[in-house]
Amino acid sequence: MPLLELQGVKKNFGATAALAGVDLEIAPGEVHALIGENGAGKSTLLNILSGAFPPDSGELRLDGQIYFPRGPADARVQGIVHIHQELSLCPHLSVAENISLGLEPNHFGMIDRDAVLRRAHDLLEDFGCTHINVDAMAGSLSMPDQQVVEICRALASRSRIILMDEPTSSLTRHSVEQLFRLIGRLREQGIAIIYISHFLEEVREVTDRFTVLRDGKSVATGKLTDVTDDQLIAHMVGREGEGADLFGERRSSNVPKELVLQVRGLTSPPKVRSASFDLYRGEILGVGGLVGSGRTELIRALFGLAPSSGEVSLRAEILKRRSTPANRIRSGVGYLSEDRKHEGLYLQLPVADNLTATGMQGISHAGWIDLPKQNAVSEQIISMLNIRSARPAAPVARLSGGNQQKVAFGRLLYQGPDILLLDEPTRGIDIRSKADIYREVRRLADAGRAILMVSSYLPELLGICDRVAVMARGVLSPARNVSEWTPQSIMQTAISESPSMEAR
């Protein structure tokens, strides 16, 4: 008997069919991959399983009995816990308090703080992350460490089924390996896991079987050993061959070589110790390195979001040290944050307002927004980036994570900066959506834009960038032609003690 069985599950949000008929079976101790494009219904399905909202129709059975949770707390009591893609920690509570939230050990109604601390310490030790202070405020941690705490909170309950939605999106490779080992131990204990990831190599590494969702329906299921990646992609997009050429052809730019950004000896304590590079018009310069190496801090310092020293010249003009992000935008610099939830989007505002937020002067007159013009611009960007299930008036919060990321990127397209600073531009995006982003990045470069792109995904760096530099312990290596790099050499540079500080 399956541990969990779904038949014909459907869910509508107004006129939008988020799920149009999903069948799924999970056995005890099985790690099952849920695969599909953004907007295919994966997160909606997990939200139904975790009790966030009920299905409109269909049947759910747990241990052969009808399963209809009255809410997330009820689902958790029945042994189903959800690790969300977008972190849901309480930033003002400690790590230990977040891990035990709702499950606090107590005596006669009084929380046993020592037991709370022990539980947190033991879980972090199992995960191999004892560097995380259990007394630290969750909001003070880096995104990878917050992701670890989120996972440990799920493990703190006595779960029979764990729902993992992009659990590795912010983890270092070391933490990913720790997570996979932990999943192996959970499998041995008979705990089932439904695992969502857009990285097919990761799916093959950790899961047993798969189910593909497309347009809210389950369209394929089986053993991963029986299908190729191209077959999985064909199931996802509905057409054979699409997605195989993810990065497109290596281009030969006809844009005249012009230096637009020159950085010498940039420091931004404590993470950025020394960074020097040149960025040319029409170029895509990639920055690799381990999470925590200072890549994000580098790009934030360049945009004026963090204090820095050193010399930054924009089109041969040295920028003032205290230049603000508003000044950067006026100077033709655009920035895409890796944290779309807290920094990249106004989640409760409409898609149209998010797309035009940094360029209202283009759709307003005498201080009033020209709504028809704003909607027309928004419709154009929505079509250009294939943002699914999106209307100009729809709140961004209703979109899937990947489509939210496309809205954040779309704002840069509307803003029209001369220099783009992209921090993890395809985090949490499905394969076809990544191809859409890559196509636009190449188009912008071909049009003469200069692009600096931080990425943790090595195939992305090697597939789309013209040159690559690597950050290691706060020091940026010389930038070299992408043909001179391999995945191995990038990783070797990333873990080196002190990469060369010579600028090229």
C-alpha cells in the first residue's frame, strides 16, 4: 500500500487552473522527484499536501485513509511537513527557537529552554553545520545558513513525509552533500520525501522515481533510470528537443570594445578584501566562487549598497565613494538582487508596478501614472520573458517563484541600464525559463550593454559568459577568457588560499 496516494487532484484560483488533475503515489522511504516548469503546479500541490489550502476536487489518501488536513498544523501532526522555497523563518527569534517553533518541549506549560537548545544543536550537528550559533537571531544569518535552519526545523518534527521545494537553492556544495547524506538516512528510516529541483543532475543524484507536471497535470511518472534528460525536458515543455541547447550558440560580438567600468583595489569589509577588473561594452563577465566568498558583497558594493574603498570608474569618470543606489541608477547601472523576496520585489503590488518601479518617469505625466501606457509596457515585457499566469494588475505574490524572478529581471529590461549587475539571475527558475533569461542576457550584450553576472551554477558561467573571474576568500582572481576555464579549475581557484590579485 502506498504511504501517500493522490487521484485527480484539482485546484483553481479564480479563472486560473493551478492544478488540472494530478495523480501521484509515494511509498515509505521513497525520494520522489516532482519535476516541471515554473507555473506547472508543483508548489500548489505541496501547499495542498501541507494543508495551506484545500483541493477543489480529487482524492488524497494517507496510509489508505482519506487525508484532508484542516491546516498546516494539522498536516504536521499527521506527519507531513513542508520546507518552502522562500524561507519562512522568524528573523527576530533565535536559531534554536525557530527550529522548535510550535514543537517546544515543556514542563507544566513552561518551555524547557535547555531541551530546545539541545535539539537545535543535535540537528545542526547531524547536518554538519555546527558553525551556526543556536543563540543567534535567524535574521542575522546568511541565506545559506537560514536555509539550513529551515531544513532543521522540518526535521525537528516526527515527520513521515517531508516536502522539499528547492531545498538547495541557497546552499553551498558542502551543505548540499550534507543534505543528501541526511536524505539517505531519512530514507533508511522509512521517511518519504517529495523533492522539487530544477537541477536535473541533482534530481538524479538523490531521488528514486519522478513525476512530471505540465500545465497543472501529471503527464509522466516512472524510474529516473529509465529516462534521459532530453525525455524529461520534452515531458516538461510538451515538445521534443526544446531545452537541449540551453545557452544558445557562442556569439561573436560586433560591439566596439569600449571600457565602461574599471575597478581597482575595491574592498568592502569584512567579505571583500581586494577586487580589480575591467568590464567592456557588449561583454558578459561572470564571477564564480563559493557562497560566502564575497561575490554578493562585491556586486552590492558596486551598486552603492555597502560601504567600500578603492577606485571605481564609470565611463572613465571616477565615482564618489559615497554614491548611493539612486545615483547608480541615474548613471545607467541596474542591479538584480539574489534575494527577490526581500529586496527584488514588492510582493503585494501588481506586476505592472514592479516592472516599472525604477522608471516611473517613462509611464507618467505631470506626476500621474498613465495606466494604459504602464499596462502596455508591462504586457510587452510579460510576453518577451514568457512570464506565465501573469497580468499587469495581478499581485506578484500570486506568481510562482520562477515567474517572480522573471518580473524582477523584467524591471531591468524596462529600466534600460547601460551596465547590469546580476546576482544569481536564474535562481529557482526552470529550464525553459532559464533559456528565456539567457536569451535576453545575450540580446542585451549584443545591443552593447555591459553585464557582470554572479553565479553558483558552473554550467551557466561556462555556457553564457565571455570571461570569468573567481572570488576566493574575498579576493577576486584575474578575469580570463571562458575557454581557459573548466569546472575543475574554477573550483580549484575558489578553494585556493590566495588567488592572484593581478588585474586583467
